Amino acid sequence: MEQIDFQLRGEFIALNDLLKLTGVSDSGGAAKALVADGVVSVDGQVELRKTAKIRAGQVVALTGVRIRVVA
């Protein structure tokens, strides 16, 4: 599984923006589709809100990729 550490700038980032900025999805539309399909989890729980606020310390995971958000 690939591990990505994402350096957070600010208080939070929207889930779909995180997927796009880390290169996990090619576009914002693709990121939204991944979330809508239920393949993205935040801290071990499936997340269906495309604009869920992801904060430092949280871990986002999907098939083959784990993104750790750091401050």
C-alpha cells in the first residue's frame, strides 16, 4: 500500500480536494466519483460526503493508497 503524507495548510481541506491534490484522482470530478462510490474511508469509516473537512491527524484510505494528513 502506498503511503502519502500531505502537509495541511490551514485548518482543514475538503476530501475531494485532498484526493485531487495528492494525485490519487486525475480531476475533481473523478475524486467526487470515488467518494460517491463508497471506496474512500476516513479514520476507518466510509465517508460519503465529498466535501468532508479533513484535519491534521486524520488518515484517508482507498484501494492501495493511505493518505496521512499532517500539520
